[in-house]
Amino acid sequence: MTNTTAPGWAPAPRQGLVPLYPYGFGTIMGRSFAALRGNPKVLLLFVVGVQTLAMTLYLAALLGISAAAFSRADTVDPASAEFQDLMWGAAAITLIGGIVLTFALAAVTTIAQGVVIAEVSHAALAEKAPFSRLWKRVRPAFWRLFGYSLLIGLATIIALAVLAVPLVLLGLANTPVTWVFFVVLLLLELLGGIVVYAWLGTKLFFVPSAIVLERVRPFRAIARSWTLTRGRFWPTFGVAALLYLVTNIAASVISSALSLFAPLITSTLVPFGVGESTSVAATVLGFVFLGLSSILSFAIASIMTIITGAGGVLTYIDARMREEGIDLRMRRYVEAHGDADDPYEFLEGAQPSPHASPVAPPTAYPAYGAPPQYAPPQYGAYATQPPAPGAPTVPASSSDGHAPSSDGPVPSSDGAVPPRPADPGSRPQPPAPPV
């Protein structure tokens, strides 16, 4: 039995989604997928369910607006001038309705993105937060996050328009020489666009996380992301690119399988060549399967978006651990059971984590004959394990019951820095007994 009255004893921190020290590429990739298991009630039922429902309503509303707008043209002679006016009016109504519905769908997607960021940040602190608590963090950042999405969309449209202007001018010239220049310029723009998109996407990879967790405005979040990726461009690019490839390939494979089986099911249920009524039934059934496959594909894409978003948050937390030492504040927060300052708050002049250096002090192992240490449980539970004799500890609270105010590592009596915690799930072995 553990002796909880021994000098220097302190309960081990709860195990969260990630270790409370700077981690690496493999941890980010693995924990991005594991985030789905931490709080499925929020991530699957809300993020995926609500987004899929919103997409279903979007398609139904857009179809209804189009049918109502263009149905008026059926009562008019197609050769008349009124028919043309009705068609132009129906097209305008459908376009305006589509824009409004797109903004509404983007708002739902923004909320889902913020919920993913908030959930992963709580999971990293070994907390399984309900939606109400996540919403308290997301609600103040909603308009800033939505405004950033609009800003990115507007910048993309302007960039595409600028790139399209010279291509249109070369196409209008319609000479053999201009078409050669058209092809060359198109290839250069495609290659250059991919490079610029990858570079900007990496430099802005932390913007949504900074908006939600640091509660800053979009332009301040852009500056924060730019600073945090300085010197860490390639690791950040590797995580973003690999997550993008894995999720998009998986979504494409599943969507292709659905598109392949839908015609087979339709032709099996309604054979062709029987009559006009059968042809109409086949057409209707085809549209139904097309809509269902689109909705299912969107649900799968939402799951992949959760994985990508989780990877972005974990990369952001790792970068802040290395640059600003928030792992020390996260440990104090966990050990104080949440009765401490928000560890994700930006503090001016914060120092890098002492555990980020490759020459960080090794983990202190127990002396021979000491009680064995066991791996801490999954996050949400508590573990008690005695530290090694003489190993410094980070106190959970001060004598007055409040969390320490220092942002740096708490030294021991001889001025030593706390050792880097052991990897989750590891079980140190005692050294061999003396011969």
C-alpha cells in the first residue's frame, strides 16, 4: 500500500489526451485519431450529427427554392419574352437563396470547428467537458472565428480573380502564340498557387486555435500563428500535409464506393426497359440515393475534419510548450484539479519549457527495492504513485490552498529543475541488485 504520509509524496497528475511535456510527430498523429474516443457524445453526436443535419436541410431548402422559382416558367410560353424574364428571375432567386444558405451552413461549420478546438484543449488537461462548458469557451470566439473564415474566403476569391485576368485576356486574343502563353502561364500559376497555398496554410495553421483558446482577434491570431511557426515550419507542415492526405484519401475512397454501389442498387430495385412509370421511378430513386450518398459523404468528411482539427490543436499546444512553457502551467492546473488559472492564456515574456531541450534531465527512476511505479490510467481518473527518493516535485498548491503563481519550473531545495515526466504508459524498471 502506498504511504501517502511520506515526505515529498504527491499524487501523480491525471493522464490526459497527451503527455504534459513537449511531444513529437508520432504523438500528434496518433492522438489526433484518439481524440474521437475521448468524448464521442460531443464530437460524434454534435459535431458530426449537427453538421450532417445542417447539410441535409441545406440541400432540401436549396432544392425547394429552385423548384418554386423555376416552376413559374412552366405556365408561360417558352417563346415569349416573359419566359426569359421568369428564367432570369428564378436564377437570381436561386443564387441569392444559395448564398444565404451557404452563410448559414458556414456558421454551423464554424461552431463545430470551435467545439473541436475546445474539446481537444480540455482533453489535454484530462477533462471530459460537457457541451455546455465547451460552448462557454466557443461562444465569445464565434464571431471572430466566423470573421476569419470570411476573410480567408474573400482573400481566396480575390487571388483567383487576379490570376484569372491574364488568362482571360490571352484567351480573348485567340492566336496560336497567345494560346502557347496561356498554357505556360496556367501551369506556372497552378504550381505557384500550390506552393503559396501550402506555405500560407502552414503559417496560418494555428489561427483558429489561437482565436478560441487565447481569445484574441483574427489579425492578432494571425500574428500569433506566424510567430509560433517561426523555426517550426517543416514539422508543422508535415503534420498538416499528412493529416490532409490521410483524411482526404479516406473520404474519397468511401465516397467513391458509395457512388459505385448507388447505380447498382437502383437498377436492382427498379429494372430498366419496363415502361415509362418504371423509368420515372428509377429517376426518383436515383435522386434519393444521390442525396443519401451526399449526406453520408458529408458525415464522413465531418469525422475527418475532427481529426484534422485535433491535429491542429495538438500541434499548437506542442509549439506553445516549446516556446512558452505552458506544459508547466498545464501540470499545475491538472494537479490542482482545475482550481488554477487558464493555462492557455497568453503571458508576455513566458519562457520555453525546460523539457523542450534535447539535453533535458532524464527521468528519475526509483532506487532498488522501492515500490514499483505503474502507468497512470486514462484521463478522467486519478493515480497515486510515489516519486523517486530525492526527486523534486511540482507542488499542486501552496500552503494557503492556492495554485503557485510562478510560471516557471518550481526548483527543489538544491535549485534543480523538475525532471521531465515519464511517457504515458511507461513502467520504469528498477536497476539490477548489486552483486
